[in-house]
Amino acid sequence: MTTRTMETAQDTRVIRLAAAGDDWPAVCDRSLLTPGRGVAVLLPDGRQVALFMDRAGHPYAIDNRDPFTGAHVLSRGLVGSDGGQPFVASPLLKQRFDLATVACLDDDEVSVPVFEVRAD
């Protein structure tokens, strides 16, 4: 009887964020993202971005700053979905932000900045 070794295919793509002009700097190896969890990234200009990957493997990037408290904590938020739309809930006051539209699901007048993201 032979033992068959199963190899796990590792995603070697990198996550890139849209920057000024046509520049798409690499910010994170996609293999570092876990579905349902966030990662904080510090950009060269000092901005903080929260990166997420949903369970379908689609990456999202939003500002890491919670607009209700001013703390840079959204990357540590709880990821869920509402009607099939992924959101992150702030770990502090639990307001939910739609990861696709970044609108606050609990307050129509609040949103967070979104970053265009691609994996290649």
C-alpha cells in the first residue's frame, strides 16, 4: 500500500491597493489573509488599512479607523454577513460596516473610506 501525499496549493498572489495615479503597491501576500479575519496594513503615507477576505475568497480593503471612536481597530472586528453582504463589526461599539459599500449598517450618515483592491 502506498501513501499518497496531498499537497496544499498555496496562493502566491499579492494584495495591491490603488494609490495615486496608476501605482498599485503590494501591501500583503494573499496567503496571509484568513477568511473571516482582518489584517492591518500601514501605508507609506501613514494611513492604516484593514484588509479582509470573505469566505468566497474576495478581498476587501477599508480604512482601519473606527469613525465612532477614532481608534484604529476595524481590522480586529468581527466579520459576518447580512443578507449575503459581508460586513465587519467594530470591536469597540459593534457598529457594522458593509465591506463592499463601507456604509454603516447601523447609522445611515456614517461610512469609512474604501480602497480599491486587487490580487495578482
